[in-house]
Amino acid sequence: MKKTIALLTGGTTGEWVVSVKSAATIAQNLDTDKFEVYKIMLTQQGWFYEPSDSVKIEIDRNDFSLTIQGRKIKFDGVFIAIHGSPGEDGKLQGYFDMLGLPYTTCDALTSAITMNKGYTKAIVCGIAQLNVAKSVQIFKNGNYSTVQIKKDLKLPYFVKPNNGGSSIGMTKVNLADDLEAAVERAFNEDSQILIEEFISGREFTVGVVKLDGKITVLPATEVETAKEFFDFEAKYTPGVATETTPAPLRSETVERVGEIAAAVYTKLNCRGVVRIDFILSGDEGDFYFIEINTIPGQTATSFIPQQVAAMGMKLNDFYTKLVRETIG
């Protein structure tokens, strides 16, 4: 029996553009012999299924079902491919939990917590061999003193919105006098922000997934950019960043990275596929946790598809295992 899967794309933030591309990759690689896939677009205007003849059919949100020519279609599960809100912050997960519909991502609590960089760092702090940069979390209308922050943290700093994705509103501050402007910029994106000490080193990202009942760490990717940091432009403009998968690392470093990444996955109670960004300081020295992405991009050039290929696995098989593991 084929499973009927809703592939959910779109979203209500600027990241919907990436989401649509991710869903296209997933749709091309979901095995049509095993799954009947309906791509559902979620926007501010509504939740729709658009068949090829482009007549929009609205989803019944009471039970997340579709009615096509009098036939009611109920789903066995949902493949969530929405980056940012409401797909990555736990809102949709909570809705599906209430309906009793399984989905491919982390649960509502983990999704909500990991959208907040400060809260995530507080939870992973204490994992063996994992370091986090010293930081201060401040709130828009809260009592904070930039004078005190300058005393507490060493330059340069990274100032970033706490809940944003894709590095929007993020600034690297090299001079103490520029802190106030960077704070203002980040507050345009979010009501709470994180100011953290800059860690110098090589930048990496690694996918972690549970397949066939066991945690699998994918080959890491090294990210090198001519820009000061891996910002929105570097992420989504071809040629701005150089990505090497698998990353050139010594075998003992690969092993250590794998242990730490698996420990983060476990501690945050992740499910499905996630991506962990980190920095190795010095000569493949200390591992610094940057952030975790619970719905990583799946566009043709995204890190996860690159890493799956480097592992010698077909995307088709990867998605089949992912759906079997999370939806059943």
C-alpha cells in the first residue's frame, strides 16, 4: 500500500523562496512507487493544493484533508519543508500533534526551542568536548547596558536576531563604537538578540539524521567565504562561498565531530534530519557550537543533498528511509 504524503512548502517569512526550491528537490526524489505525494502550499492567503491544471483546492484545516472531485483525501503523514515560521518554530508541529498526524521533523518543543539561539546554547552547554562562545542575550524593552556588554565580551562580536534564520539582520562588530547600530539593526528583525564573542577558526556544517533506528552523522561540509561571515548573500549567491564535502579533516577529528553532533541531536531530542553549524578553532582544535537548523535546505545545491551524495547514498533512498523512520 502506498503512503499518502502531504509535502508542505511555502511559509510566512522571506525564506519561503528557499522552501519552494527545497520542496521541488524532495518531490523529484520521493519514490512514486512507495508514496503518493500532494504538494501543499502554505501562504498568508491560505493553504492550497495546486494540481497541474492550476485550480487551487483549499485544505480543510479541521482535519488537514483535501477534497478532490468529491473524494476526500486524508494523509498518512506530512513532509514539512517550510524554513522559518510556521514550519520550523513548532507551530505546525503542535497543530499536527493535536490532529494525531505524524511528520518528518523534530517535535513542537524541540522546534520552538531551537529557533531561539540563546535557549539552544543553554541546553547544549555541558556536552562533552563541546564549547559555546561567550554571549549576552538581550530583549528589546529590557534593561541592558551596551557599556556593560562591552566590558563583559571581547571584540569582535557577532550581533544576531535570536529567532531568525538565513543570517538576516546579523552584523560582525569590529569596533566597540559600532555595537549600538548593530543592536538596532538586529532589533528590526527580532525582539530579542544575541551578542556573542567571535570565534576564529574553520567553519563547518554537518547533517545528523536517524535512519533505520540509529543516529547517522553525514560527512561534514567545510564552508569558506571571502565575506566576513557566511551571511544571506554567501549562502544563496553562487560563487560567493566555497563548499567542500566531505570536509578535509583528519580521521580522528571526523570521529570526534560525529560524537559531538550525535550528542547534540540526542540532548535536544531531535528527529528527522537536522544540520549543525560549528567552528573548529586552531589546528582542528576546539569544537564551537554555532547553531542547529531543524529543517535544513533541500535545494539541489544545499548541504544535506551534498552530504547524502558524499555518503554514497541516493536522495531517493534517503527520503524513503527518512519517511519510514518518522511517519512509519
